Amino acid sequence: MTDEIKQFFKAYWRTGMKAGCTENIPKEMMVSAPNSEGSYEWKLIPGVLTNEDCKNVETQFNITFPENFIAWHKRYFFEDCDCSIIRLPFSSPTKPLQELIDNLDWCIAEQLIPLGLIPFANEGNNAGPLVFDTRNASGKEDFPIRVYDHEYGGDVDGLSEIIFSSFRKMLTCLTRFLTEI
């Protein structure tokens, strides 16, 4: 998985990428000072999250993330991860798991998690969250990914077909998409 993670971030992050919120951002992550609109150029910095950090989130929400998703999220700190068609949770060094926690701490997630559906990202057209489908999983390495239409309010009828067989396959496809555009 390490090579796929490296390839994804190589395809995703480009010199000149900007973010808009400078609150609590470490100086080593900022490539430029904020401009008149508050945007600044940022760069990836090595992540320092531990398995224990991720395990605490899993325990808090009574879920299990795929191991390769945890490896991906731990690799770097990054201020954005909007890939256009999919918005993955970013990892700020000052609040490294906050966006991931936000994806789990809302009314729809409260209804999906007991069903074995774990929201972790967002579909790029605002249809709703991407979910790991753990319902028929035998291991923790990886799970199929589906879109959940938030307009269904927790009803399983809002669940799409499998859009990626695994997080690994999603990274491979996103890397290809980002490289080709």
C-alpha cells in the first residue's frame, strides 16, 4: 500500500496549492504568507499520527477503519484533499483527525454506523458521504465503498451499488484521474 499512497499524493499535491484558513497552521506547512484574501500556499508535511490515535476514534464511534485507509491518513498532514469527484478527509497537524471525526459525528452517520456503513469522505457532487461497507467483511484490511444519498435520512435505500471494491482500488483510480486531468 505504501507505493499507492505515495503515488496518490504525488498526483494530488501540486506546487502552488492554496488553502484559506491560517488559524493554527504550523509555519513549516506554509510555503507562502497569506495573500490579501487570506489564502496561502501549503505543502505536505510528514504525518505523526499513531495507530493509537486512529484506534481512539474507532473506539469512540464503535467502528473499524480499513488498515490501508489508516496508513493513508497517517502518511502526511495536508490542508485539503478535494479530488473533484471525491472529497477525502484532510489531516491538519493541529486537528489531525477532526474532519474524519466530523464525518462520523452527525445524525446520518449515527444511523448508518449500526448498519455496518462507515462514513469517511464525501462524494464530489454533494450527493452524500462515501461509506465503507463492512456488513459482509471478514477482515480489516479493506472494505467496498459505496455512496450514501443523505436525502434518505438513514434509510438503507439511499445506498448506491459498490463504486470501488476497496480503498486501495479507489486510490489507484483517483491517482489515474488526477494524473490524466
